[in-house]
Amino acid sequence: MSLEKLFIGSAAAKILDVLWEYQDIDITLTDIADEAGIHYTTLMKTLPVLEELDLVTMTRQIGNAKLYQINKDDSVVDRLVMLLNALNLRLAEREAFRQTEKKIIKEMVLA
């Protein structure tokens, strides 16, 4: 199985971001979708892929509510998620730098 299956869209990254942010607690499917800013249907299409890759795991069920967590039991998965988050942080830093650079240039032009 290749990583391209994981990165079909940004939904997988958003789900992993949420689960990484809440890594010390398990979280419901509805909360995952809300926090990730994705539609519940998108979550339900993407989640099986993440489960198949052992990136996320269902921790328990309360009534009809299934709760999930990032799979920290697998050291390889844990390391992969940390690397993905580091990449995400680096990209955010780069974008912040670009925005700051644009603002400075605009201020110089207007001065």
C-alpha cells in the first residue's frame, strides 16, 4: 500500500491533525468532523483508510458513539505522525514568512 492512498485529499491530514491535537483523549466521530472542519460523510469515507493504515484506532464505544485516537501503540505510526506534524509546522512557518514578506513589501511601496 502506498502513501498516495493516504493523501488523496486533505481530509486525512485534517483528521490526523485533530487526533494528534487531542492525543491524550479519545474523541467522537462528530467531534473529529467538527474540529477538522470536514463533513461527516467525508470523515466516514476517509476513516477506514486511516484505520487500514493503523494510523487511528477506535478506543471504545459509549452507546452508539464510537471514540477514536491516534494509534500511539505503534511506534512507527507514532513517529510517522510526528514527522507529518513537523512537516505541517514547517509549511505553516514558511507561509507565515511569505505573508510577512508580502506585508513588508506592500508597506515599502505605500511609504
